[in-house]
Amino acid sequence: MKKVFVSAFIAMAMFVANNVVAQVSHGGEPLFNSSKVKAGVPELNHPGIDNQRFLDEDLNAVKGAGPMRIGVMQDTRLDIVGESKTVKDAKGTHYLMAVESENATFMSLHFSQFELPEGATLFFYDQSGDFVLGSFNGSDVMDDGTFYTQAIPGSRVFVEYNVPAGQEPGSLVIDRICHGYKDIFVSIASNYEAIEESLKGGHGQAEGDCHINVVCDEGDDWRDQIRSVVAIEIFAGGFSYMCSGAVINNARQDKTPYVLSAFHCQDVEGTLQGFTTYFLYQTSSCNGTIGPGNKSVTGADIKAKYSYNGGSDFLLLKLRQAIPDAYKPFYAGWDKSNIAPTAGACIHHPGGDYKKISIPKSVTKGTGSYSKFLITNWYTGAQNKGVTEQGSSGSPLFNADKRIIGQLYAGSSACDYMNGQDLYGRVYSSWNGQGTEATALKFWLDPDDTGINNLDGINYDYDPNVAIVTPEEAISNRNACNLQVYPNPSNGTVHFDVDALGSANYKLFDLSGRCVKEGSTVLTATSQAIDLGRQPQGSYVLQLHTSSRSFTGIVIIK
């Protein structure tokens, strides 16, 4: 079973065991998130839907026609100011309301009117009180005057709206509720007869048990690229859908929040109504089942797309908000050259599960009607290094140089069919598309038409104003090297002493100026070392960047 088709990050398993994790908000704590208060809050009850009906429809759906459906939109009208319980105190007026959709596995609320006075705050939380969104204020309104939340677990959502004393209440009207019908809060015990069977496998909706969590050793060489991979929720027509994608760099390296995904992820019936992008959904240990939480950004615009019907099935989104540094995003690099591809890694969310990494055995160019695609083959049997399945579509394929060369369109591989092949739309084919801004990547990823064939990724704390010493400068002026490493020559692990502590990023360049390795480390008083991996023998330039200083030194690998 799998994806000829679709990336469906069954969204909301991401919410288990998280507290105050949310879309971009302004901090603070709700005032009435207690069981005693909740018991007296008025409730808007919806009859819900027949979850099994839609699950049965999905089983018989033709895969490949679009993204995975996860929720049903219900029309309603709820005036928060007019229909809520009110509590008045010296601080102002507080409006409290609960919204229920019977048997929903998650809910998302859409506001047709979103007018908040200055100083007002808005929170959302679930029945348990462990999951909190907010605070939000008037600045969070969309360009069209609407607002919508990311998914909230469970069948009941509490709304808390706080208006300062002396202010008019404004207007908050909910016109649609997304009722989630996928059972994404599946425990390990209900999926597997023994915990051992689930190790590195499916903890959410993944059907197979051959998948490898990104925090396992297999992901060590891909730590930055892993942070670029996101899940995307799409609201369209009467339904909600999920897909995968990756934050991608552009030639200006200005951290424009572009996300690369697949065309078919938005190829749905009905008018597109919005996107929500989720970050950091992964386990905290190799065999763990509980992740560190997630973050999200609401709102995105389609900048370019190229159909799978004669095209390369790509979709480029631009998020409507900058990605907060707290999300630790990595803006992945890309390669649009037509050279023979090299096998690297695919990072994805099979079945909406925690983020996984799969290492392909080989990557080749497609031919004939598949010339706009790359074809991957996977390791089989005891050599398993992961595959993909439904839920992985739209995810990036990286080459050995850690640059995106395609996004997943379709395929036949699965944990029970590792001999299957997968198709990835080529960045090479997507670059020029049909020659227009609406169908090509080049106008967005190389807006100044520099003509470069490839670009490395950058970290969220990348500062273009920090002076970079080129390899040639470092070699010609050894006195300028203020990073003394030892042992030197080295087998790959180098130590150093610098007058800086805390998080640091590093890059290793060969003498041609090519970045051959990059990553991050934490400098402490007792530990200042980096494992540069197995590099070919020769001289390299190591650059180390902290929040306040940069260091450069020469490393000789023997």
C-alpha cells in the first residue's frame, strides 16, 4: 500500500503530549483553562459526521488524484461576543465558549470576521487543557479579514477572548469548523502486538514498520536538511487535506519562506481556502514515540506550480509570515543541473507519522514519458534503509551533496514491497517549467537571474553581513586564522579552544571553495570539538560561527 499519490501527514498525531505548542502567536497564558471554569462554559454542539463513511470512501478512492483527505468542513455561525459566557473584572471582559463536533479526532476553526481591539487576546485549548494555542491579537488577521487555527486535538475546543477594560469587543464570528475523521491519536499498543515491532516503525498512521525515525543514526549526516521538512494542511472546498514539503533557499539567501511541495497536493475540488505549515514533528529519541512538539505558520500563497500531466508535479508556496527562529528552520539548498543524480536521502512523513529518513540505493533519470522525473530504487530485506508510502508525497529528495533535486510524486515502494520504484519531479524540469512565473522555479529561487546551477542551504541564524574568509584567503594568510585546531593533521575529529560558548554553526570548505560539510554544535567550557566525518585526504578551511563572532582555521585530513 502507498502513495501513487499523496502526501498526507495525518496531521494531528503531532499534538500528543504537547503543551502550549502552536502556530505563530504572541505568548502568554489563558486565564480560564481549568476544569472548574470549563464546566460552566456554554457549548455549541454540532452533530458531527459519520467518520466511518469517509474512512470507507478513502479506502476505495483512486490514489494519485490529490492529497490525502483528513477532515470535513462544516458550515456554522457562532458569534463569540454575542453567545459566550462573560466574566467581568478589573482587567476587562472575558468571553468563554466551547465548540464541539461529536466524534471528531481533531478540529480547526475558521473565522469569517476577525476584528480585535488593541490589547485584546485570543486563546484556544482542548478539553485536557494541555494543548493551548495563543495568544493571538488583531494583527493576526488575514488579508481578506479572516483567520483560521491549526488543528486542535479532540472533539471539543474552548475559546477564550479577553478584551481590556474600556475597549469595545470587536467582532469574532466562526463560520466553518473542520471535523477531523482520521484516527490520528493511535497508541502503539493498538498498532502492534509488541513494542519491539514498532521500533523505528509506524507510531502514527504509517502502514509499514520498516521506516527509520530521523533522530536515529541514519539521520546524523542530514541534521540540517531534516529541519527543512514540513507538513502542510490544505483547506479546500468542503474538506481538509495534508501534504509534505520542504523549506527551500533562494539565491539572495534572504530567508524568504518558500516551501517546495507537489502540484497534486493542491489539485483538489473546490476553492482553495488556506494552508497551515507544521514544523518539528519528530521523535526525541530513535525508538521513541513522543516528539518534542510542533510549531506552525498559518497562511501561504501559491507562487508557482507545474502539473504532473506533462509537467514535473511541483508546487512552490510562500508562507505569509516569516518563520520564527524558535522553529529552527533550515532553508534547504537545491541543484537544478542536468548531471547524473547521486543517491542521497528522502525525508518524509509516511502516513502522517513522525518524520522519517529513507536512503535510496540508486537514483536515475526517467526516460520517455517520465523524463521530467527521477526514479529511486531502495535497499531490500536485511539491508533496509527505509522506503516511502502514502503520506510521503511532496517530500524532498536530496542528492549526495545535500541539495534538493526533486519532490515525491508517486510510486509503488512500500515496506512490504521494497522492490518498488518511486518518481520524483526533477528540479531540473521544474526550473524553467513552462517559462512563466506561475509555472517555473527560476523566477523565485534565482530572482536576479544569476545563472547558478546549485545552491547550498542556510541555517535560520544565517547572517549575510558576517564577513566570510574564503579558502584562498585563509590559505594565503595563515595569520588570519584565529581557530587553532588539534590534532592537525586529523582523522576527522578536531578539537579547538575559542572564547565563545553556546550554539555555533560550522562549514567545511575544500580548496576549490566548495562546502563539503556543514552542521551545528554546542560550545561548552569542557567540550569544543567537531566530527568532520570521513573526508578525502587534503587541506580544508573550517569556519565556525557563533551569535557574536566568527572563527576560521585550516584543517588537514590525513
